[in-house]
Amino acid sequence: MHAVRDLRVLLRLRDFRSLLAVRLLSQAADGAFQVALATYVVFSPEKQTSPEAIASAMAVLLLPYSLLGPFTGVLLDRWRRRQVLLYGNLLRTLLAAATAALIVAHVPDWLFYVSALSVTAVNRFVLAGISASLPRVVDGEQQLVMANSIAPTAGTLAATAGGGLAFAVRLAGSHVDAFVVLLASALYFWSALTALRMTPELLGPDPSRLQPHLREALLSTVRGLVEGLRHLRERRTPAHALAAMTLIRFCYGALTVTVLMLCRYSWATTESHGLALLGITLVVSGVGFFAAALVTPWMVERLSPFGWIACCAAMGAVLVPSLGLFFAPKPMLTAAFLLGLTTQGTKISTDTVVQSSVDDAFRGRVFAIYDVLFNVAFVGAAAVAALMLPPSGRSVVLLVVVTVLYALVAAALARSGWRSALRRLR
């Protein structure tokens, strides 16, 4: 009942609804764009994809702009975040349209990757800006927990819906990837228009901290990054949450590559069949994300954010060997739902810990660092999977490694929780 009441309160907040709408449209576009890239790179009939090729594609698309993450944070703490959402989405509108043109022109792969990289690079500014802005449109920690349950999870569901639409269009024809990218471009434009519902000053940072000239902001980037890292080092609570999220994200990335290879080569009889299986898996995982939004506030209230993260990691340690070792579609779909729930539950809890324990002046920088860890963990998982996975996607060793990592996170957080409890008793 408390969760329903808090949800009603949040949805009455006009600024929260506006920020949520920007996120939903932006991430729906991301989902469509990413599926278009995946089907073009992985499921094209003329391409014989290997785990190494998938790892290379993820590295090209994620690593370079992830390294820009700290710099985006420094700029987010100086630029008006509402303007970042507006102009960032407008820029992605143009870049996505250019990527569609390159697909039609059948240009070399490196040029296609450069264009796709440009779209996803701007994405770092937009998503980090949305996360840093969320505390400005809600009141109190309880509302912030609920907002972190609704906003990121709804964004993930929007990305899943956008990806599902892209899958449906792709299954309707084998040469429609450019059309799907144009659809993403239109959604980016709609998100930019939605940002205009908020005033430029609403999302912060405070005017006294604004540094409007780009040259001045860039000159202070290194100093600001050092200050942000020092601030994070002094706050052990968000640092521990980020470490746990990074390891759990690594596990999720390794399992994602595993399922992708299983859909491509082990479970499917045709390219369209494999694409449909992957689409179903993503939808089931999206349902798990939605379930996390409902369960996490209730669990955090009873266990604390770290207690719930420990439970999520423990569930992962049990689920991966008990369901994954079958390497069969039905157990994997069950795992996709449950791991979607635990992974998103961990992210909601981590977002809340970081937002509530980091000063507003540093929040953009810390979330940008968070973003780097989030993506580097996924790319690292893809690289490890490339070394361990055969083309069929069946690797017992990889599942054992993932299980051990989940167990280590759960044990470390449980031990930390016991120590905190003993200190309180003393």
C-alpha cells in the first residue's frame, strides 16, 4: 500500500512526469537503435558471427565513449542538464539518420561503427544527465527510492519495447535495418521536444556552480575528475555499491553473450528463428525488470539497499548453475526473467545509494564514473566470453566463473552487513 501511495504522489509531480517521459522516449529509441545494430552485425545472413566478433563490436561501441564518461560528468556539473537533454537528443536525431544512410550505402564496417559510436557517445551525456537530475524533481529519500524503482525500470522497459518493435520490423523483412534506425531517429527527436516542457534551470546544477564557457569547463576537467574520485573515495558506502554493481553487470554481460550465441547457432534452425528466440528472451528479461520495480522498494525497506543487493547476488549464484547448465531454451528463459529481476533490483538499489550519499555538486561526475564502470564491465564480460565460449555458446566453465562471482558479491556484502550490525550493538 505504501508503494502504491508513493507512486501516486510521484505521478502527480509534473516535473517528474516530464523527466520520465524524456527517459522513456530516449531509451525506446536506444532499444530500437541497438537492435538494428545487433541484427545488422550479428544476424545478417552473410555474416558468420563468432564470440570474438561480438566482443569486438561491443568494444568498438562501448569502450571509447565509456572512457569519456568522467569528462561528461564534469560537464554535467557545469552545463544546465535540461539543455543537455534537449541538444543531446537533437544531435542523436541527426547522427542516427546519418547511420541509416550508411547502412543503405553499404559502406565499410569501420565507417558504420564510427557513425554508430557517435550516436552512443552522446547517449552517455543524456542518461547520466537524467540520473543526476532525478533528485531535483522529487522530495525525500523515500520518494527517491520509489523514483529509482520507476524511472530506470520504466526506461529499461521502454528500451525493451523499442527493441521489440525493431525485432518485429526486422522479422517482416531482411533488409529493413535502415528503416529501424530512422524510427530511432524520430524517437530521439520526440524526446528532445519533450525536454522543452521543463525550464532550463530546473534540473540544476545550481546557477552559482554553472561554468557556461566550454573552454573553461574543459580546462577544469582533470581537476574536477580528481575531485570527484576523491569524493567517492571518502564515501565508502557508494564506492561499495558501485563495486557490487560492476561485478553483477559483468556476470549479466557474460550471460548475455552466451544466450546470443545459443540463439544464433544452437537453438535456431534459421536466421529468423534465432532472431525471434533472442527477441523472446529480451522480452522475458524485460518482464523481470518490471517485477524488480515492484519488489525492490518493499525489499529495500526491510533489508536495506545493501541487504537487497546481497540477496540478488545470492539468487544469481543459485540460478545460474541450476538453470543455465541445461543450455536449453525453457530453463534459460526462466533464468532470463529471474536474473532480469535481480540485476535491475541491484541497479535500483545502487542508484539510490549513490544519489542519497553523494553531494549534488559531485553527482554528475560520480554518475559518469558509474557509467564507465557499467559499460567497461559489460565489454570485459564479452571479452572473457570470447575466450571461453565455443561457437555453440555452451561453456560450463563460463557459467562456473559467473556463479563464483555472484557468490563472492553476496558473501562480501553479507559480511559487511554483519560488521555494521555489530558496530551498532556496541
